Amino acid sequence: MGKVKVAIIGVGNCSSALIQGVHYYKNASMDEFVPGLLHADFGDYHVKDIKFVAAFDIDSRKVGTDLSNAIYSKPNNTKTFYKVPNLNVDVYKGPPLDGVGKYVKDVIKIDPNQKPVDVARVLNDSGAEVVVNYLPVGSDKATQWYAQQAIDAGCAFVNCIPSFIASEPKWQKKFEEAKLPVAGDDVMSQVGATVVHKTLIKLLVDRGAVIDESYQLNIGGDTDFQNMIDEDRLASKRKSKTSAVQSLVPYKVPLHIGPSDFVPFLENTKIMYVWIKGRYFGNTPFKIDVKLEVLDSPNSGGIVIDAIRATKLGLDRGISGPLISISAYAFKHPPRQQPYEVAKQWVEMFIEGKRDR
């Protein structure tokens, strides 16, 4: 069926892991098991079919350079597991809007002499089909602005951050009217705190235990966590992670979920703590205490590769508005929450054409 032409908004750690991963697995056989992917060959599209055609950032160390170099530029600090060859894709400057929080304003280097480009025009000229949003948490205005640019350029939108687009009725309608698909919101890592927390909660509910209270705390050392020191930028992130867990419990549970601190020397390592208190037969109490340590950015790379390809299938099939199946599988705050096993089955049915979205 050809290539999946992708534009990236925000050339940070997650973009770096995504782009490295696409090239790392480009030679995977169609039936090969690839950790983190549902399939190497997803419907009509293999991993190697993803082609990056445009990218936007605001940091002067990245703007004007080839995307293959920008993904390794500071302040990025994720693992290099594949050296990406020259992509012949320049990183363009987009408007900062609300993309720079007060705690990272001295970390992000912005050249005032570099003027933002006409984003919709660049998307058009590049032939981009799917726009992937990797802006920092709390970039609500910027996310909405880029979503509109995608619509203006006739592109589908994959929203990886907790600024709600795919799950927001107003934006669902905008994409429906534009006859374009949208997937999101807030990507859920392959082996992350939210998916582990959801799985444990689902297990306890299915086994008839009562959950009394629970928390999920995360710490890390990259600019994502530095940005999230600002509590004003965290409202949607807390809502996204909390709703993902609460959706699996048929009663209200006291929950405290969200990033808790920035530890610089951890760099792209993320450490997560999940704690659950509850009761089983005879009102007998129990507690579950879990610690999980991961390298953050590669943790979502494969999930986004699947989301990109599902969104391209939506484009090919003329589907407009929110993609319910891939959103429930790949994101924390989808239009419709589902247990993991249900969401995965939905995606398989979508690939086979047995579900329309």
C-alpha cells in the first residue's frame, strides 16, 4: 500500500526512541515477534513503511538540523540503541505558545531570530498524512493549535500527550467534519505504571476483592519530569492517569496518581511506585506494594508505531473522527475506556476490518 508519511511535533526523547525504533526494526520479517508491537506487519503496513517527512521544534540546537541529528541533541538524554541515517528532513521552528514551562525555560534554547514557519504549508508540501504530537505536558494551547494545523493540511492526528483532543467532543466533531481520523489521548507505555496499575486493579475486581485506596507515584530525570514540577501543567495528566485506573472499578476509590518529583541524575530512567490497599473474604486486609524501573522513552515507541499505522488504516478506509479501538489500546485517556484485553481484541478486529473504528 506504500508509505505512511509522518510529521513529528516536538523532537524530544520520545521522538528519538520512536524514530530509532522504526529503523531498528525495518528488516523484521512480516511474522516476526517484535517486542512492543502488536505485529511487525500491521494490516497493510510494515514498520519499514513509516517514513518521517516533517518535524517541528523550538530548540535552536534542533531547528535547522536534519531530524536524524536532532533526535540525539541536548536536552534529549534517552538511550541510543540505533544510529539513524540521514533522513533529509529539516526540523522547522514552530511557535512556542504554551509549550515551555517555567521550570524548563532555561533548559530549552530558543533563538529569537529564528521565525516560526507556516506549519500547515510545510505539512502540505511534505506530503504528511499523520501528525504525531509529542509536545510537553501542559501544552494545551499548542496542542490545539497543532491539531488545527493538521486539519488545515488534511492530516490525521495522533495525540501522545494529556491535552485532550481525541477524547474531547469539540475536537472529535472538528475531525469528523474534516473527514480525518484522530487517535489519543496520552500514550500508555508498554510496561509502565498505568498499565501495571490497571492490570492489578482489574485482577482484584475480577477476583471479588474490595479496593479501599491506591496511589501511583512516578519520578524521573528528563525534561518531561522537570516540566512537570509545575503543578499548574499537571491537571490533565493527573486526570488522564486517574481515569485510566478508576474506569476499571465499579465504585469510587480514593486515588492519588501522578508524577511526584524530578531527580536530575536519573536522566531518562523512570521509577514508579504502585500501592493498593484492600480487603478480601472476611474483610481481611491486604496491601500490594510494587516498584517498577524503566527507561522511559523506548517504553512507548512501539505503542506509537502501532497507533500511527492504525491511524493510516483509518485514513485509507475513509474513517473520520475518533478511532475508538486503537485509542482504548494505546492511550490512557481514550474516548472510551476498556480493559486491556478487550481493547487489544478490538484492535485486532479493526485490522481485519471487522470493526469500523
